[in-house]
Amino acid sequence: MAQSTAETLREMYAALMEAYGPQAWWPGETPTEVVIGAILTQNTSWKNVERAIARLRSAGALDWGRLRDLPAEEVAELIRPAGYFNVKARRLKNFVAWLFAEAGGDLAGLADRDVGSLRESLLSISGVGRETADAILLYALGKTTFVVDAYTARVAKRHRLIDVEAGYDELKELFEGALPADAAMFNEYHALIVEVGKRHCKPRAQCAGCPLERFPHAESGDEL
């Protein structure tokens, strides 16, 4: 009997965990850093985000009240290493305005909110897309939502778990429908996918030695 997609995804998780172990994601010391990092990491490397966060920390600006009161131009200068700094400063300011309107500037005030309505509200913020919203929900607020990124799409499509034309929502539904509703597991699974993506499931596949090599997949060297 053919194995179900849900069974395959669970077995892939076990294989990745055995190969790499717990990843202890997201790379941020506090929920505030996680949110800021999720916004700044768009279209740049995490190293650049770390430099921007370090500059915010030195300026005492890893604080929602401080970020609210700082002019956008000053925020932009502080986050310059993250690239697209003027655009990202506006996005940060948009998030801060939303946070004060929704929870008085306190992330803890969002803890009891339903994940569906909270996600919808986050997506109403100019500059916050689906991946950013889900990263904030999962990594900063511990909500049960699966984060989809380029690595997730590449792994799922190369292993023929979903159509190559599938978009963000379909990929999210694939993982959430197959796995237990467990924020800690979603956290680890996404981090493990990022790790295997960096090592093997690159734009040009390098399947030899991959922990997922035994699962049906496209040919090594395939581009996606």
C-alpha cells in the first residue's frame, strides 16, 4: 500500500531530527528581537540582520516605546546594515503602530488572541506578508502556525509532495494538515528544513548524503 503524504512528512521530520538534532530556533534573544528580525530579514542575510539588531541594541532601541518615538529616518539609519533600510524602517514603524493599537505596545498582550484572527490582523499591516506574519506568530508568540519559505517549497516540491505550481497557502496547508498541531514541532521542522536546504536542497540539488535522500525525489542536480 502506498504511503500517505502525512506519513512521509512525519518520517522526513524524524530523519532530519536524527541527522541534525534540535535547532533551537529562532535566532533571537527575546520576542522583541524575533519580531524585529522577522521584519528585517526580508531580502537579506541573517548576518546583516544581526548587525542591524546590534545597532538597535546599542542605541537602546530594542524597545517598542523607543521605536515608536524615534523618527523613521533615525530608525532607518540604525538598521542600515539590513538593506532596504528606508522601506524596512517604515515597516517597523507600521508594526509598532499596530502593536500599540492592538496591545498597548506589549507583545504579551497578544498571548490570548486566537491564531487565525491574529494572523489576519498582522497581514493587514503594510509590509507584513505571510511568511513574516507566520514567523512572528510561531517564533515570537508560540502560536501554532507553519512557516513556509523558499526552502520549504523546494523540499516539498522536489520530493513530489505537492505540485510544483503550489503557492504559500497550499504548502502551509500541506504541513499543517499532515502534522500534529504542535508549535514546538512546527518550530523544529521549519528550522530543520532550513538546515537541509542550506546543505543539500539548494537551487541546484545536491542529494548525495542528504538525510532525505531515501525518500522519492527529483534527480540530483535538478534546478528549482
